[in-house]
Amino acid sequence: MPGLVDSHVHVNEPGRTEWEGFEHATRAAAAGGVTTIVDMPLNSVPATVDAAALEAKRQASTGQCWVDVGFWGGVVPGNAAELEPLAGAGALGFKCFLAPSGVDEFPHVDQADLREALPVLARLDLPLLVHAELPSELCAPAAGADPRSYRTWLETRPARSETAAVERLLALAEEYRACVHVVHVSSPATVVIIRRARARGVRVTCETCPHYLTFCDEDVRDGATAFKCAPPIRHASDRDGLWSALLDDGIQVVATDHSPASPALKELDSGNFLAAWGGIASLQLGLAVVWTGARARGIQATALARWMSSSPAQLAGLTNKGAIAVGRDADLVIWDPDAEQVVDPAALHHRHPVTPYAGMHLHGVVHTTILRGEVIVDGGRPSETRSGRIVTRPSMSRGWNLEP
């Protein structure tokens, strides 16, 4: 099938390579059948909020990449004047947080900041990817709550924080005719709001992640901080609702939100969910994880090609990626949907062997990954050749018609 395009990856280089880095992330991507990643603008230092920072990231990636790499720029308070130069320098689109991001270099935006940024992005016709949680709806832990209990973490990030944020975002997107994409949707209630907005002409799409499609709160043991992410993994009914939304195009993209950190930052020893870094590492496993869930539900592999190849390529405007067609890059993954694997964290190529999928039995094994006609993984083993390039939009137009 077409090589996967993962449009939501935190590489963290430069500045936080002790968390991850281009070498480890792109090797993991190649081993998992991903031929293009799009790197998020935060967790690196400097954050990608101006053209100089984008150039620093481009330089840091030189000679390190097994797969092709694109970059999202960032929207933060006060940088509206930097957005057009960032686009001109090669940013594929932009990302913002509506709640604190967890790092000081990338502060979250409020309604006034969005009113400055959205007219610029609407004129550029580039998407704004949004982490949608509303700070006013987040909750402090209950007095005396056990920080090792997953429920303590879950109750601080209720689904209403996501739905309320999306409602506010879509009102602004409608006002400015801007193109927005809601990342890592964790609740099917959010999809209902997005679906209604699309019906009235708002230019909005959304994604979910392999962990929301696989796990539910009952799967998370006390102290199992490898599962911590924001928004959190919710209930079994939420998981099932997200699968339903994928099947009827309420959700268009599946992306990993690969956000690794060291065992110390994940608080593996203490098991403290409130102190642990919120992020899940799954770049190498996304294809097998999603296929395992899809196969169990009788879904065909062609759906994965849409959710994980063609749609994310369109979101990023990468018109030469995401499909097997004349004129496209020869990015391919050859994999066995019937073969089984047991996830061994030590066999993963990202920097730290920390993953909530450890020990899981998965269907789907990648044999060969091909980037622009060159074999970069053979027999499941990445080559020594690092052939990845920086990718940009062929034009300033958006890649995918978001009109309902």
C-alpha cells in the first residue's frame, strides 16, 4: 500500500534530543512503513514560531533522516506577523494549543490571539491544527486523590474540555472562513460538533490516534504512566464511537501523535500520573496497531490507506505523497496483514523503549519500505542509507478541498 504519512510527530530536535531526535524518529518511522512524517513545532528549542527557528530545525535534520520530513509552524501569542514568512520558508501549515502545552517555549493561545492569526491563515489558505482543550473546563485533582490512579488523571481532563474548545474554535473558523483541523480527538461527542459545523460549511476536519482506538480507561493499571496523554484515553464507549466516526468519514485522519520522553519524565518509577509527561510513543507501531483493531471489526486494509496515507498527505498539501499513482513518489510499504508480532520495547527504534503497547499481540508485520523507489527497509531491517529529504507544499494552495 502507499507509504504511510504521519502528520503528527514530535521529533523534539533541536533542543530536546534526550527525548527523541530525527535519527531515531525517522528510523522508527521507516521500520513501521511510514515514508513521510510532519514534525510538530513544539518540544524543540527553539520552537518553530518564526522562519529562523524553521531553518534551525531544517539544519538539525540534515543527514539524519531515513524518511521524508515536513514541518508545521506554530501559532503562539504575538507571532501573527511571523506566519506568512514561516509559510514562505516552507511550513506546511500551523499548529496551536488552546490549553497549556507543557513547555514554556510554546504558550497556548486565547480567542484574541486566534483573531489575529486566523485572517492571515485564511488568506494563505493553509490549515491551523488545533489542540482543543479549554483551560476553564480542566479540573484540579480531587483532594486526597491518589496520583498513581489513572482515574485521578482522567477526571482532570473531562470530555467537555474538548467539546467546549471545539465549539469556540469552530465559531471563529466560520467567521474568518479559515481552514482548521482538530488533532487527537478523544471523544465522539467532539465529532458530532464537527459534523454539524461541516454541514453548515465550516472548513474543518479532524484526526484521532491509535491509542484512542485501542485502549480504554479499564486497560490502564495504577502507575502505568506510559499510557498518559492529553486528552486522556477515555471509556470503551468513546473508543467504539471513534471507530464508528472513522467509518462514516466523521474523522478523516489517523495520526500517532508520537510524543516520546525519557523513562524519568514518564515517571515510570513513581507511577505518578499527575507528574508524568503526557505523550505516547507509537510511530513504529501505528500501522499494526490500527490494523489489529480494524481487522477485529471486519474493516478492509484499503481504509487504512485512506486514513493513514492519502488523507494526511492531503492535509499537509503533499500532492506527490499518499497514493500509488503515476506521477506520485514511489513511496510504498509491503506488509503481511496476517503475520503476528508481540511488541518488544527493546526492538523499537525510537530513542526510549517506553510504550503502552509493550507485550501486545498485534497483526501486521512490515517487510519492506520503499522511499521514492529506494528500498530503505528490507526484511524488517532499516538500511544504513539515510535518504530522507525535506518536503514542502508544491504551491501555497491547500492540498485538500475541505468544503463539505
